[in-house]
Amino acid sequence: MHLDLTDEQAAALLVELDRVIENDRFPLSRRIQTLRAIRAEIKPYPVHEPLPPLRHYESPRATGRKRR
């Protein structure tokens, strides 16, 4: 099914979907997942760039002089 929505109607629907998704008590429920999928079809979520890899740091004691 394809809905022919005006820009105004799509914006109103997005606002309501966002409100329902944000205020639900069970954000991982099947109902909310379905609403998120519907929202993504109307207007995709912005794509975030991946975070840089974490750097591994050795503690000062591990690299320092050993005590007796």
C-alpha cells in the first residue's frame, strides 16, 4: 500500500510517530519496532559516522620499572 501524503501531512505524521515512540514504556516492544519501521519509510533516520576505534593504554605500572 502506498500513501500519497502531502508534505504537511507527512510532517504531522512524523511528529506523532516520534511522540509515540519516545513516550512509550516499552521501547523494545514489537509495536514500537513496527512504528519505527514505518517512520523509517517516511523519512529515514540520519546516518551517523562510526566512532573511531578505542585506543589501548597500558597502565604506568605495567610499563615501568619492577619493584622488588
